[in-house]
Amino acid sequence: MASDPGADARRAPNVVFLMSDQHRGDAMSCAGHPVVRTPALDAIAAHGCRFTRAYTTSPVCMPARASLAIGRYNHNHGMVTNRECAVGARERRRALGLALQRAGYRTAFVGKHHLLPQRGGFDLRRAAGFVRREFGFHHLVQVLGKFGSMRADCDWTTRLGDMGLLDVHRVDYAERKRQPVYFAKPSPLPRDEQCDSFTGRKAIEWIESGPGQPFFLWVSFPGPHDPWDAPGEYGQMYDPKDMPLPLGWADTLEGKPPRQRGRSESDGLLHLDGSQVKAMAAQYYGLVSNIDDWCGRIVSALEAAGTLANTVVVYTSDHGEMLGDHRLVNKSIFYEGAARIPLLLADYREAPTGATCPALAETIDVYRTVLVLAGAAVPEGTFGDDLVALARGDGGEDDAAFSEINTACMVRAGRWKYVHDPAAGGAQELYDLEDDPQELRNRVADPEYRPVADELRSRMVDWLTATQACDLDEWDELERRF
């Protein structure tokens, strides 16, 4: 009897990839945070596995998202900063959505993809056909980045216009742009019309539409990225007085690369007394809790639709947020606040485990993991690990995580973190995260730790060499650079 060619596809799990923008790895109650409340993410972690040492492949939006979409590092796809560029045509052929479509999946993307420049005056809906075709999504709802919505349009700004709220939103953001980076106050928008709420609602509508199985749904919330504007009751959920001071608030940044002190001073944080950053943290955690609530609603919608029992849920973020740590805000740096991210994996086909995995993981691992779960072909040249295998303890002996932005690279291995930026005068940092978890003491100039720095720099060069087809001349150039 001939086999049914659709049988394997029907047995494949649905995959729901929940993602946020700028969610730091410690900002979940299941991670032991003393203030923020994330019951929905806690429930996902309780069903599956929480990776306790997960890092972004790049601490900035577009490079990290490109790596998630195509399973390759910045130095492969060429997007090394948030500059006005997009993933090249050759790399787009590897897109996760396309690979899943070839495996028989219905695919949908809802939210902020940031795979294209957000130029002022541009209507992102004009690019919908390109995104569907080139990145492999049958269904698409596009939301700009938060500040991008000031000057460009998308499905969310269209909704705000229809509700008579677009001017309210843009006037509010124009005011915030004139304020210091740590300025915080609740959103004037109704809670259900804020960008994260719009994203969550549209994702649930697609689930309720009965898309057929197997399906892949990528939900990308624009928050908790700044501006610090939690909506509705979430704007009042956390009292600034209850917020602890940021980690490393006493850091004078001595012994650190000079750019860091200059950045802290230009952002106005170097001499703050702390009350302003506590207000910022209260709004940030309100944004996190609103996203958490929508993640819970999405899981509930899957259950109501009768599909949760055949679904794998992944949650992560493109990168973290400094939130005042070391008197710094935003990202683009390799301290834990910006580089470490939440990473949860729950397979609802299996009994709850509530496991934690200490293996070093990277956001790029999501690409390979989803394809393996789907039984889809993994394109040649894909990097990253299978998170399911890591959770089983099959991570191998070469336990390390790498991250990069522009010319700067980071390697986390064992108890150590090493950072090198050849373009910043060869600036280097070395931290012992067991002895110094707040990264206060840069050990790189200490002769006692020179062998550690040399070994980690050698691992960095080996990683760059192994993940691109370097000939001997290119290898020599890497040696000179690092």
C-alpha cells in the first residue's frame, strides 16, 4: 500500500516562537528576579526547560534577528550593525520560514521583524509581498520598532489611525525623544492598542482562524524596548520606590574601555542619584509583564483551539537591556544585562519537566532547533546547536558562546568572559563571572590572568576561522587583527 506523503507532516509538531525585543535574561520571576512578575513565562519554563546561560549572537536588533532568521553569524550574513541594509538575496534563501514551507508547514509572522530598514516616510505594508516571498510566510502582520513608528507606517499604525490614536502616539513619542534616555512614564494609549498588545491579539486571531497543522507561528513583540511606556494597569504595576539600584551602579568604569565612560556621560547617567533609573526600571518591568500576559493568552488560545498538545513553544529575545547597570542604558555592549537573554523551550507533547540547563546557548540555536523539531532539512552552512540535545546534556565538550557587533567580539567560556574590539584601539575586557558576577573588575591588565585572556582570544580567532571558509591569508589577517 502506498504511503501517505502528508502523514509525516501531520505528525510534526506545531512550533510557536515567542520573541521580544530587549528583554534581559534575569527579568523573569522564574530566573529569581526579586521584583518582576512573569507567571506565563514561568509556566512555560515549568513545562519545559529554561536555559540559564543563554546569550545573543549580537547585542543589537538587526544583526541578531538576521541570525535568528537564517542560522548564521553576523560575519556570515554581513549585517553587523543596525545600519540601513537588509539580508542579502543569497542568505535569504536559507530563511527559516522557507525551510519550514518546504517541509509542509503553514507559516505566519506577527509583529516586529526588523529585517528591513525602517526609513522615515516608508509604509512597511508596501514590503509585505517581499517579506512573505523572501522569508517564507503565508500570513504576515508587520509592526515597526517602537521609535520607528514615529516616522513610518505599518499594520499597527494603520490601526492607531483608524482608532483616532495615531497623533496621540506620535506626539507622545516626539516628546520622549526630547528627554534623556532614562525618561519614563506610562503610555497614553489604551492598553489593548499598544504595540505589544496589538501583536498578541493578532497572533491569537490567526490561531483562532484554524490555520491547519502543522504550523509555525513567529510572534515578535516590539517591547520591552525603550521608550519606557508601559500601558494601562502595567504602567502602575511597579512602584519605583521598590526597584533595586541597577547592578554595578557603583562602578566608576575605571579600567574599562574609555568609550564606556564617555557613553555613560553623554547619556547623562554618570552622575545620577538613582531615582530616575528606578522609574525607568518600573516602566520596563511593566512592559515585560504586559508581554508576559499576552504570552499566557497565546498559550491559552492554543489550548482552546485543541492544538497545544501537539505544539512546541520557544521564548527568547534578540538581546537584553542594560537598564542602568554600570550606569549604562540600552544595548550594543557585552555586559550581562545586554548580552544575556531569556531562553525557554517547552514541548507540550511531553509531560512537564521544569528543567534548567546550564549549557552555554545562543539565540542562533533557535534556527537549527526548530528545523530539527519539524523534521526539515537543515541547510548546509547552518551554525548553532540543537537546544533539545543541549537540554539532554548532549552539548559536547566545547562549551562556549560567542557574540559580535561591528568589529567587537565576545566569548563566554566556563567562568570567563572575554571581549576584544580591534577598532577601539584593541580594547579588551576579561571578567571572572564566578568571582565577579557584576563584572566590576576588568582583569585583562593583570599579569596573573594574561594566559586566560590569550587562550580566549585564540578561541575567538578559531571560532571566526571555523565559521567562515578562511584561507591561510585570511587566517593571518585574523591573527593580526586580534
